[in-house]
Amino acid sequence: MGLFDRNKVDQEVWDELEELLISADVGVSTTTKLIDAVKQRAAVEKLDGSLVRAALREEMVKILDVPSRDGSPADATPRVYLVVGVNGSGKTTSIAKLAYKFMKEGKSVLLAAADTFRAAAIDQLKKQGERVGVNVVAHQPGADPGAVVYDAFQAAKSRQIDILIIDTAGRLHTKFNLMEELKKVRRVAARLDPSAPHEVFLVLDATTGQNGLTQAKYFTEAVGVTGIILAKLDGTAKGGIVLAICDEIHVPIKLVGVGEGMEDIVSFDAASFVEALTS
């Protein structure tokens, strides 16, 4: 953001900053909140140029610093991860990366193919399971997703598996049907272990812009999202939408997909993200 290289930060700079933030998918509400906070600091602390940029970054990091929503017991076995998201968001690939990450940490992993509405989804998860070397519990297409979750949980329990990751449907005929199906899957997991699912990860495509905020609202209301995996965040993705999500929904960004390889998933670092967004 070269506008902070100017000698004087005047109204023209604030207007340009507003335009830049909105074009980066930060959203109008969060953009207004950020600019008001930085303007106030600039006036009180007599900031100019690069110091205003630093203040902007600090205010962004504050918004992104959302407390964890996960209050589940750390010693739960298996630890159940419910992964939700619309089709095409990078959900299945993110599940494979997540499984690979846990395996690198020395944990045993099992996958559950609970998106039974698309045969392609089951096949895709099986392929990803083979790719990273983890087993997949699957039923026939059209089977009850709750039954898949039940069988997968029992298998994980009997095999003393550390981590159970459940894939879910990303599209049914209506948004209502999808959310009801996800609630049902969540209830099945909770019947098997009252503390499950221990994490509910929403996979968001970093390039979806404001649509990502809408998705986050719907999924959080339906199944209590505890963290977001931001997929496809590469050099072309603006990703500013995560500021709006953290600001308006208060769900933390947990992990970021940064490439095609299985190892290309990293813990979200707010300071690094903000630096990239504002450089």
C-alpha cells in the first residue's frame, strides 16, 4: 500500500484506503471499523505515513485474534473433526492435508465418507485417503450419512485411532436440506461421544469474496463452526474476507492451504497474513 509513503495522511489517503480494503474483500462494515480505529489513533498519537500503516496492521491483527471456540477434552479418543463446506471449496483436498498433518505429528487417522449424496465425493475421498495412506470408512452412494459416522466412530474406537475426520455433503437441493443433514450428522457424533465433534472446521475458498461471509454465517448457525480452513490462498487470492468473518462471526482462522502438495497446509499466522495483505 504505497499510499502510506506520502508525506501527509489526508482525507484523500483515507478514501483510497477505504477503496483498497473493500476491493480486497474486507467488507464495508469491517473496513469502516478499521478506518475509524486507525483515524482515531492517528489523531491521538500524531501518526503519519509508515506509522499509520503500522497502526492499521495492529488493528487488523486485533480483529483476527479470535479466541478458540474449542472447549472439548484434549484426551478424547478418537478426537472427532467434522469438516463442512460447499462443493468446490477445496474440502476434500483440505481433509487429506489435515490427515497428512496429523500423521506427521505421529497420530493415527481414519476418514469417514459421510457425503453419500454424490458417488464422486466418496470416490474422491477414497483416492485422497490412498494418497496419504489412511483408511476410509464408506457406504454405498445414497446411504444414510449418520450410519457412516456411526460405523466410522466404532471402527476408530476398536482400532484405537487418534483422529476421526468426517467429510460431509456440500450441496443438497436447498440450503435448508443441507443444514438439516449436517445437524443430523453432528447429532449422531454427539450420541457416540457427548463431547463430539471436538472441532467443526469450515473450509472456505479464499477467492469467494463476500460469499464466504454468507457461507460462514449459515454453517456456524447450523453446526457451530469452531475454526476455518482457508483453502486456495495463493498469490492471486485477496483473502481479506477473513477479516470480515473474524469481525462479524468471531470464528478463528485455524489453518491455511497454500499450495497443491499434501504438506501445503500451515497454521494461520495473523501478523504474516496482515503483512502480505497490506504490503
